[in-house]
Amino acid sequence: MSQAPGLYQVQKLSLQQVLAPQLQQSLHLLQVPSLELSALVHEELQQNPLLEEVTRDEPQIEAQVAEAEREPLPDDGKSNDDFQREFEVLSKIDDEWREYFSMANSFRGRSPEQEEQHQHFFDSIVERESLQQHLLAQLDDTEFTTDERKTAELLIGSINDDGYLLAPIEEIAINTGVPLDQLDKILHEIQTFHPVGVGARNLRECLLIQLDRLGKTNSLPANIVRDHLDDLGRKRYPDIARALDIEVDEVQELANFIATLEPKPGRMFTAERDQYVAPDIFVQEIDGQYTVALNDDQVPRLRISNTYKNIMAGGEQTAEAREYIREKLRAGKFLIKSIHQRQQTIQNIAKVIVEHQQEFLEHGTAKLKPLTMACVAEKVGVHETTVSRAVANKYMQTPHGLFEMRYFFTTGYTTEGGATLSNASVKEQLAKVVAQEDPSHPLSDQEIVAILKEKGIPIARRTVAKYRDELDILPSNLRKKF
């Protein structure tokens, strides 16, 4: 007899794979960039009293890392004698301190004076003024009353990083109770601030503000922006020429002038300009060989605190205290082990990449070879997903510049001569072909296919269109210059 439709509780047995919390922590540490790793480790230092950070002028316990990898993590229910032996082992490890990051330091070869200059450089970096701070500072030069200034501060706070006021001013009037005409007056004053075009509600208004500041309020460029901005964006120059009764060549010149205006007036204040990327791997040619070294400047060095080992040496602790210390010891040792494995995995993967990309290191992007994560995983002896996590948000400093480690993983093409080219190399060839075309007769995608085929690169037209989009290259009809 079948059950009637409805909600029922049913018990059943099933097998399900669940990652242990420690394994999840280890995988997370592998994936995060160095700066985020530093923040996570310092958070753990606040929570685990058995851990302490080793200063830069103090040696790291390399043997302790090895011991943490070799020794099983303590299990619940250990006897007090077994627990005491753990701390005796840790005490002996203290006598075996060696410089853990000597390879990286010798690779960079910075003297104490250079280290001081290096630190002074980073200490001297000041925070860039934000767009909102820049606009608020200009309020001091206005004749706003106290109430008007508060309204102006509200409007400035509603301006986004590109310099636009996207919230409808009618909506702001309803929410604040400020009369619409007063908001219009204050916004008009803010639109006179630097950078030119700030406070606009759309691209058309932004460009018109800039043209007005240039004394071109009633000019042809202003007419084009005011009445034909959509046609301008689609490069429909003949349509604009007919509407304004001028030559197409003149429209082209006016379009070139309008292109010099700033579509995002707040761009110079965006935080994106202040983002610095620290390489995780250094690659340098030494005696004809490319060597790989980790950048450990941002990775904290840890050890088990002597304080708690001395407390345990007294042997007068309660069972609860021993259990607490055992738990923190287990967590601390696992963290030390995970950081060590993280660094070792990243370095091993980097060595395989460097070994495979020798021609890239010697000649540049044009010689980048196809490489898959599965291939690297097989050589390193890890799973493909481990490689994916390890290279995520990591960067490699090479003789040809700084590259994201994922950059080196790409499929490719086999040329008619039997050589292999990566996608990046094909994109570079495509960009060169477009750069050399006649602007008045731009190449179609099919014509690009033919040219690349002559170079021995077989590629489909739809792939050319895909790569062109990725390179921000417009279609041929929009690249044409009259």
C-alpha cells in the first residue's frame, strides 16, 4: 500500500565523505595568499597560548617542523607518562634550532643596511586620499550654511568610486526631507568640484560637465554627446554626420576629441591603484640555471612556547589542565605542519613550472608552452585539486616580470611544424596582427584566421572572436576609422 502524499521522517543509513576540521584548515591555508595567511596565523596565536611567533632575527626550529610531521598527533586518553614524554621531546628540539628560511634569505642576499632600507620603504607608504575625503575637503571653500553642508556631505557620501551619483535625487529628497530644488542647487555646486565631472548622474551628464568646463557648452562635441551618444558608442559616424550635416571625417575627429574626456572622474582615487602584489616565488637565473626560492617575508614562523613546557615539567597539573594543554599542543603542531607543507607544496609546483617553461623564461610570452594542472600534479605527486588550490592567488616573479601562477597553465595548439603554442602565445600573435592592420580597412575575424594559418597556427573563427573579446579588441566594423 503506497503512502499518501505528504511530509514524513524516514531513517536510513548512508556513507558520506566528510572532511575533518583539521584537513579543512590545511586546505584553506594552502589556498589563501601570503598576506591573508599571516592574518589567519596571528588570529590563531591569539587563541592558542602554546604557540608563539619567532622574530625575524631568531632562528626557526626546523627540527620541530620535521618532528610535527613525523610524530602522530596526541590522542585522547593518553597516560600522564606519555604526555610528559611529548614535552621532553619538545625540550630536546629546542637544542636543534637552525635557520629555517636561510635559503630564501641567501637568495635575496640583502645586507642589514638593505633590510633597513627595505623596511623603511614600506613604512614610508602613506594611504592615498579617497575621493570622498577629497570632495569633503573642498566643502571648506564653499559658502554653504551648516544645514547645506550636512546635505552636501550626504550627497558626497552617495557618490560611488567612479565619481557618479547613482541614487535618484528624487529618492534622496524623499528619504531626507530636503526640498528637491535645494538638493539640485547643492549638487550643482558639488559638480564644480575637482575632479571635473564628479557628481554626474550618468555618462552623458559627466561628459557635458567636462565640455562646459572647457568652454564648449554649445559646441559640436556637446551636441554629439547630448543627442547622439548611443550612435557615438557604436561608431555610427555616417548617421551622426547626416544628422549634423557635416562630413564623416569631421565626426571622426570630434569622436577622437570626446575620447580624451574622462568617463570615470573618480578613477584616480580608487583603491585599485594602491593594491600591491607580493610575489610568493622568486625565479632568478644563476650560472645559467633558473633557481626557485620562496618569499617567506609574510609567512609567520612559529614554535611551541617554552613557558608551557616548563609548566608541564613541574608535574602538578590537574587532569583538566593536561587535557587543555594536550588539545592546544595538537592544534599548534598541526598548524606548524600545515604551514610547512603549504610552503613545500608551492615550491615543488613552482619548480615543475620553471622546468617546463624554460623557453618562456629565456624568450618571453611568445614561447609559453601549454601546461595542465594534471601534468604538474602527476610530477609533484599530489591531486590536481591540490595544485589548483596551491596556485590560487599566488604570484611568481620572473625575469620577464610578475605573473600569476595560474598564467602558466593553459591549453594550446600544435603548429603545422609540430611545435606547441599556448593560448597566451596565440593571443599575442592575434594582437600583433590587429595592431598592424590598416585602420581604414580593419581585418575581419575570417581574415585573421587566414593570416594566422599562414603563420602555421590553425585556429577556428569562433576562437578568434573569443580571444578578441578577451583582449578587449572591438569587431572590425567598430575598429574602422574613416
